[in-house]
Amino acid sequence: MQTTRLYRDGHRVGGEHSLTNLVEHRASEDCTVWVDLTLDEEDALDELASLLELHQLAVEDARSHLERPRLARFDSHLLLTLSSSHCDEQGDVTISRLTAFILPGILITVHEAGFPIESVAKRLDENEELSAYRVPWLVWALLDVVVDSHTDSVERLDEVIEALSDGLFSERPDTSEVQRRAFTLRRSVSKLRHATLPLKEVITLLIHQGEEKVAPELHPYFADVGDHAALAADWSETLAEHISTAIETSIALQGNKMNEIMKKVTGWAAIIAVPTAITGFFGMNVDFPGHNEVEGLIASVSLVIGSSVVLYLVFKRRDWL
């Protein structure tokens, strides 16, 4: 759904505003315009592209689903691509893109359905006293919401990964399930890394290359967003290492468990082999002392039981069983 906002002299101007009227207002030094579109509002985007002479490649990028976070310069405007993230309770991360056309006096955003655009509007309402700083203020609100979404996602992922790591050492871990979840979480972390790693550079470029110079009063706000973006990026790198460690630990534990099983099987095989050898000896078709006599039966049974008990005690003492 199309959203339009007009700010004049630091206050929001209510009412409905046509795209043509908004484009005319953006030329005024005391006006700031924000137009937000969804990807399916192609006619409105084409109209704005015509009114503002937006570059064709920039418009194509806004309709693409494959762009990574970046800042691109065109003759008449800057093109900012951002991605927000959402992590559910299972650790599955969903990425939603937004593309922003940054021009003097006007910001145009085109977002996917999952992007938290309502949070951006709320952030603007909460900080309307900064509206005198025009488009950089709008861009800051966008960045702040995006970085907050990444921070929430890495926190949730951290909790899920910690729970997964704790489950590795449970009494009977489901190895296949642990590995499946670990690989799923690794994909989620990879998505977060691609969304967060370029943000620090993007924020730096915005401060120094914006169409409208960022006022010194806004520098602390951009610096704060940049710090949080760097934290989210570093945290995502750490989570990637934790996932790799969890997968390696799971494989190592599985190997150790297999070794324990093989050791026990070998121990029991050794215990069984000795009675087999004894009964084989007493089962020979030759005469020997005690052959076909009760004494021979007692001797063979005693040897079987005695050797089995001795081997069992020796193996048990050495933790082979």
C-alpha cells in the first residue's frame, strides 16, 4: 500500500497528497517528502521515475530480489539498498529488501512485503523533532530500523545456537537432528552476514556522499547506527564460528561414540571367543583325561565360567565394557 508523507518546517502536514504535488513540494527548502511503495505498485514507481528522471538501471534494481546492501551513485540521485531480517523461534532467518532513491528534498522507498515499514513510520513519529534535517533524517530512521532488526535476529540466533550446543552433551542426543538444525542455522547465519557486513561501509558513504549533506547534529545518530551495525556484523561472524564448532563437535562426539561401541563389541567378542575355544577343545573326537566323564564336564564348565568372569572383570576395570 502506498504511503506518502510531507513535512514542512519540522512538522508533518496531514491530508492526502498526489505524487505530482509531492514532487513539486520537494523543491521547497522547508519541505521534506517521503513516498513509500510496495513492489507491486509498478505504475506509481514508473510515474515517479518519469517525474524525477530516475535512472533506468536504478529502477530495475529496485524491482530485483537479488541486490545486496549497497549505495550506488547516479547522476541525479543515490540508490540505497537495505535488507531487514527476522528470526523465528527455530532460528530460521527471513530477509526482506528495501530500495531507497535519495534525492534533495525527497526519499522514495520500494520494499518487499516483509520489510518492517511500519516501524520506520513509528520511528519517524517518535523523532519528529529531527525532521528539520530533512532527507538524512528519513534515511537515518530507515537504517535504525534495519540495524535493530539485525540486532534482534543475532540475539535470537545466539539463544538458539546455545540451546543446540547444550543439547550436544545430553544423555542421548539425536545426532541426525542436531546436524540438520546446525546446517539450517548455518544458512541463517550466512543470510545475516550478507545483510550486515556491508552496512558499516554504506553508513560511512552516506555521511560523506549524500545528496544532502548530513548535518553535524545528526552525526551522533548515524555513528550510533554504525556502531550497532558493526556489532551485528561481528556478532554474526562469531555465530558462524559457533555453528562450525557445533558441527565439528557433533561429528567428533559421534566418532567417539562409535569408538566406544566398537570397544565394547570387541570386549564382548573376546569374552565369547575364550569359551568357544574351551568348548572346542573339549569337543574334540579324541580321548583325553575326563573324556565322557562327569569330571570333564565339570572342568570344561568351570573353565568357561572362570575365564569369562576374569575377562569381564579385567575389561570392566579398564573401562572397555
